[in-house]
Amino acid sequence: MKIALLTAGGFAPCLSSAVGGLIERYTEVAPEVEIIAYRYGYQGLLAGDSLTVTGEVRAKAGLLHHFGGSPIGNSRVKLTNAADLVERGLVAEGVDPLQAAADRLTADGVDVLHTIGGDDTNTTAADLAAFLAEQGHELTVVGLPKTIDNDVVPIKQSLGAWTAAEQGARFAQNIVAEHNSGSRMLIVHEVMGRNCGWLTAATAAAYRKWLTQQEFLPEIGLSREDWDIHGVYVPEADLDLQAEGARLKKIMDEIGNVNLFISEGAGVEAIVAELERTGAEVPRDPFGHVKLDKINPGAWFAEQFAEVLGAGKVLVQKSGYFSRSAAANEEDLALIKQMTDLAVDCALRGEAGVIGQDEERGDELRAIEFPRIAGGKPFNTKADWFTSLLSEIGQA
């Protein structure tokens, strides 16, 4: 039996550990299987660029749990977007990318493909498996859910999301310390999360947990109020800019600074509408997603509030790359272990799907059928922990 691994999409604090966990589990229960890893995700699959998992790698795979990023590399490649792949030189004009990928898997003799990625990565793998099945080549695809947005349907908890929230809170500790680097300071902490506000909310909750553990000295200007969060904005919640501006101005007038946590997906519809109204180009990636780094939602929010608040200085900082490239924390490592062990067990018995806690089946950890996997699961803004957070900061 021959096993292939690939990681794809954006980074998350689980990729390196998931690769290590899969190798460790195969070494434990099926040491005879051959393992390769395609470099840079589907790009490496199309190019036939792979690494062999040697005996030394098997023996030291545990080292991968200590690192972030992906040792085998990532890329954003959509196998059904032929025009983009031709433009990037990954397939020739007129070549079906699914056929090219299938031919490579067949030539390499791959029996099991493990994909570690988000909904796009895993549903693309399912399309590839179906395409191969039509040609009589049986391929078992077992995916692992990677996204710091925690927005894969119907999976309760995606790998890496807990760590990303913890790291975002750590990032915020230093950024919020800038609150008195000038008078009437407005700080905007932009958190990753295109369609889902879970990470922004979880990062804010983790930061405030840290805040409750600190002792302050207001007599010398070290005040909890200055260090607190004064607004949390997610894509799923409506925002009345005028009302929020008035509320935040009172805070600015009282304590002299305002700290906001904003999801990169919050306000995108308004920004895109304005770009389209003026005839400006809306930059998009191969998947059709708006390139958020190009339209800068955090800067847009800062611009909306700065004048209303009478801000003397504005600081916009993004924690995304800091958070997503971290090594997995203990909580994620435990979940990665559960998922990689089950992924290998499912692969060896020929059971395909994406490993996850199935919210529609009592949170059972199982191989979830590919047709049920989808992105864009909304964050539940009615969750008790989030409504409590908003109430505590006076935003409810």
C-alpha cells in the first residue's frame, strides 16, 4: 500500500503536527506502508514533486509537533480552475487538471491520499477521487479539517483554531500596550476570518481571560480600562456605525483610548459595494474570494471611526500571519492526535471522508461524508460566552 500526504490552503497551527501525527500512526500500526508527501499541496501533485518519508523521518516524526507552518509546503491551487492553472504554468492549455492529477496519482501508485486543509482542499480531493473511480482507479481520500476560521460544516472544531485564538491574544497584549503612545489613541486589531467571526470572538475572549489574571496600578496610569477591549465586530453581526461611533466616543473622552477587535470579513460587503460603485477593480483569488489583504477592512474601519472619535493617532495591526504559523498548543495537539489516529485507521479499512466531530450526529468523531462538507459555517453570535463578553465590554 502507498500513502500520499499533502497540505493546502493557508497555514494553520496544526499542519506540521498533523503530518507528524499521520506518519507516527502509520509507523505504529502499519510500518510496512510506503509514504510520500506532495510538496506545496496540489501544485506538487500536478508537478510530480514529492518527498519520500524515510526511516529516519519515521523515527523522528515527533519533532514536527514542535513547529508551526508546514514542512511539506502549501499553495492555493483549485483543480477545477483550469484557466488559473494554465496561467500559472501548472498545466498546459487544453489539459484537464483533474485528469493530470489523476494520471500522477496513478503513475505514483497511490492508494490513499490524506489531504490536510479547509473545505476547498477536501472537497477538491473528493472530486479527484470520484474522477478516478470513474476510470477504475480506486483511491481512498481521508481529509483532516484545517482552518483557523473554524467554519467547516458540520465539524464542531477545526484543527489549529484554538491555537490561533491563543496566539492572537498574545499578539494583542503587545499591540494594546501601544494605547498610550499618543493621546486619544485608536487601536484596531484585525483578526483573520473571511466569513466567520469565531476566531475574532475567541481571540477577544482569550485576551480578556489574560486581562483578568493581571494586577493593575491605576495610580501610575496602569489601568485595566485602558487595556480592555471596547468593541468586537464580526461578519455575522449587524453594525450601526453611527450608534457605535457615539458609544466609542464616550469611551475615548473618558479614558483617552479605544481598542477594537475586528474580523477581516466584517464590513467587506460595504467595502466591495463602494469599490464597485466607483468602478474600481475588486481583487479576487483563484477561488473567487475577495483578496482581503488588498482591500484592508481594518483600515476601512479605522477610517470610519477615527474622525468621529477625534482620534489623535490611529494604529491598525493584523495578527493573522503571527497566529496562523504558530506551533499547535496542548489543546490542539490532543485533538490532532485523536484525528490523525482515526484518519489512519479509516484509511487502512478504506473508509473515505473528512475526520471531525460531526455536529449533526452528536459530535461523534468520525469520517464525515464528503458531500456534507462545506465552508462558511457562521459563528453563533448568540453563544452564551460571546453575549457575556459583549455585555462585559458594554457593547450588548
